[in-house]
Amino acid sequence: MGRVLRSLLRSVPSPCSAFRRPSLVLQPLNARHVRDGGGFFARTCPIARPACSATCAASLGASLRTSVAEPAIGDEVDEELRVEGGVEEAAVGTISLGREDHAYSAIETALDSVVKVFTVSSSPNYFLPWQNKNQRETMGSGFVISGRRILTNAHVVANHTFVMVRKHGSPTKYRADVLATGHECDLAILAVENEEFWKGVDFLELGDIPFLQESVAVVGYPQGGDNISITKGVVSRVEPTQYVHGATQLLAIQIDAAINPGNSGGPAIMGDKVVGVAFQNLSGAENIGYVIPVPIIKQFIAGVERSGHYTGFCSLGLSCQPTENQQLRKHFGMPPGMTGVLINKINPVSDAYKILKKDDIILAFDGVPLANDGTIPFRNRERISVDHLASMKKPDETALIRVLRDGVEHEFSVALRPLTPLVPVHQFDKLPSYYIFAGLVFVPLTQPYLHEYGEDWYNTSPRRLCERALRELPKVPDEQLIILSQILLDDINSGYERLAELQVKKVDGVEVKNLKHLYQLVENFAGQNIRFDLDDEMVIVLNYDMAKVATSKVLKRHRIPSLVSADLVESA
């Protein structure tokens, strides 16, 4: 324990003359990782599906509080580690306060700012979209920022029904409201109305991206105890990384400190400033954690302050191919020394779709040249994907794109904005949409629906639906893939039960745009027999009047409160 304490104190350089006595729990640097709960490469946690980033504790640990006694400057001391309810001593050795007192000041600031977040959540049942699953209790961390706000991870409060926070050293929990949530960047802002909570609370300031091998301290409430914990690590790399919770590629900081369940939302501190928010770790690796850097945090907060709600991260909507092959570059007329990437696909609902073309070579973004692998210069001999520049744009802000087209260079001004995929990757904090007609249950295809098939959903879900979810792009705004998810059996639909899990293409000869459109087509139908055209040229035909009567019977039999989700009625 003495070696851990000395290592911890020497890892947080920050000039300060104050030395106070913080209360903290020291966590071993080789703490065990949480068991993997799903996801492709990053650690996941059980808060939401497809499980986020392995950073929320699902059970309360025993309360253990330690205090570090205050030595005299330059003294040779045997530091006593006092534990409430027991006796334990550990030799610490010489503490040179001329070098270490600033570390205590930074830690003390964190202790007055970091809170424990308690969340009660309930996830929707996408197979039975009129129901919720059992509620569960989870825990995470957060910290106070300017404006009397608390910053935490989105997955800490995803699908929340009730949220409370507790300050360090306080036995009282305070009700918190979720003001804004950005699931793509895995960030959320909380507010506490109770004035008593804000007494003695300090806010932490945001710093900048740390350089490689700089030391950071991660503060939070990981599993294994009830009190605050501090671990240290150094910055290993900075690059765009897959955010597991939101399935988005954004800039992240990799550190060699363990990010354990409960650490989520806690600050990563260097000196006396926050350099990031802990949010996930790497599956199958030892002590590899990831931190959301300050530029992503500021972009999220600025968007909320601008519009009052989360606005998303912008994208050009392009799929590009590296041009590292010499023959490929020659084919597209790239002279020696010219670098760039080849456009393979353009999202039809993006502004770039009207300006750029397939087989254009993107040479530069806002004057920054692209390498043949799609990277741009970053700091001191580092390189990151050009996607980072796009993600830092405000909605509807333009970028100057230089391209090579048919051997001639052009420059275009292209507006960027957040783009919604045809099949949503996540549906946190909202109830699923559905519509029931004659026992036929219609829902929009989403990845959370596919996740209901289990952890191995990619292999166990219907192959055709899975491929469409991962590959197809929307052709028009607000387009959805509508599927017949299941058939609640009744005399009127008997014989159609094998047609479940097929996409609905048309209703009475009209192509279906989205679930709201299907709902309106069916409810406004004026004929005798209504026809549904499905995948594989399959057809369902029902007598309309008999189907309306059967709908009421099916709802009563299955105890379903409404034939349609509230969002379709409200937006009709």
C-alpha cells in the first residue's frame, strides 16, 4: 500500500502551495476488469443493449473509508492507514511535500467535485414493444462543471426512470434531473435543484488533450467499495476510437489505468484540470482504458447551450477507400506526390450527395491535405482520421472540400450535419414504436430489436434483416424499414404466421415510407380488402371490417393497452 500511495502522489504534477488532508480509497493499479457483456472490441456494461462500455457497477459494495494523516514537511514518517471499524497500518516512507503538496490540492479539488450517480433504469422490450423489462439499479460517477451542472456518461443514465447523486463524504442522496444526453459521444448533463447539495461543492475546469506519456489520475466510484477511488495512468495514444455505447467513431484518449465498473463518468485529471471523462476499456486486455477528450466534451456542451438539447455530431456522409495502391492512383489520374482517398458511396440524404460524386478523390478538407490512408497531421508527428475534423463542425457549418474529378481539381463548399442511419443503432431513452392491426405487429427495424436475439445477435437474428441494418442507406429523410415482427394468432390471420420477420413493402399498392405512413395508410383505408406486400413477393390480404373487429379482440386477449404507440398518435 505504501508503494501505491507514493506512486499515486508522484503522478499528478500541478503547482500549488496548499496541503490538506483528503479522504480517499486507494485502488490497486492492477484491478480486475469487469466481465465482458457483449460488443465487438470494447468492454461493455449491463446498463443498456447492445451494452455500453463496461463502466457502471450493478451492486453496492461495503463502505470502507480511509484517511491519510498529515506529516510535517520533510519528515521521515510511518504513515498510519486508519480504517473505520478496524486497525491496519502501512509504512509509506519519506514524503517530500515540496514536490507532492500540489498533488494533494488537485485531489482535494476532485473530492469536492466528484459525485456518485445512482440510476434506476428500465429498458424497453423490443419483441413486445408495449412493455418494459424489469427495472434495475446501477451506479456510476460524475463531476461538477461550471453552471451548476454535473457531467457524466450517457450510459450511466440511459433509459433512466430515477436518478440520484451523492457527494463525497456525505450520506445524503439528492434527486437529479437529466438535462441533456448525447448517446453518440456517451455524455450526459445532470442538474440538482436542492440548494443544500451545492454547499461546499467546487467545479472542475476543462483543460486540453494531454500529450503521450503524460500522467493522469482517474477519479470515481468503481466496484469493490462505496467510497471514492483514485487510479493513475499515462496517456498511451490519442486517436478516433469506436464508442461502444453509441457505436460512433470519435476522438478518444487511451490510458494504461484500469477503467472499472462504476468509474464511468468520472474525470481524468492532469494537474488541476480535467482532460477527459472515463467511459470504457478494452476487452481481453490488462489496464487499457479510454477517456473522452475535452474537444468532444466541449462540442457536446456547446451544442446543448446553443439549442437547449443535444444536437449530434456532424458527418459528410461518405464512405471512402484508401488510395495506397499505385495502380489505383494512376487509374484515377493522380500525379506523383498527390494524395487523397477515393469516394465509394455517398449517403443520399447528405448535402454532399448533391455536390460530390462517386469516384471523386478527396484531396483536402478545409485546406488540410489528406494522406492516401485518409489521415491528417495531428500535433507532434501524430496522425488521426480526417473524420475528426468533420465531427468538430457545428450543424449546417460548411467545409471546403478539394477533390480530383476526371483529372481536374475542384473545390466545393459542403454543409455538414448529423445524419440518421436507415436502421438506428440505438434507441435509448425512448419507447419503441409499434402498430397492431388484426394481430399483425408492425415495427421499424432497429439494431436494438436485433439485439433481442441475444449476445450473438449477428448470427442468430434473421440474416436478411441483419445485412440491411448494417449496410443499407436511407434514400429519403425519415425513411424506415418496416417489418412484420410477429403475428398474434387469431382466426382472421390464421395461415399467415410463417410470414413474420419480413419487410413490409407496400400497403394497398402504395410504398411504405415509415411506420407513421403505414399507420395512416391502414387507418384511412376505404376499401373492402386491404393488401400488404412483403419481402419475397409474399402477400397478406384481410377483410378490412373484420380485421378492425379482430384487432380489439386481440388487444383484449393479450392485455395490450393500445393498438398503436403514443408517438404515432401524437405526430399524426
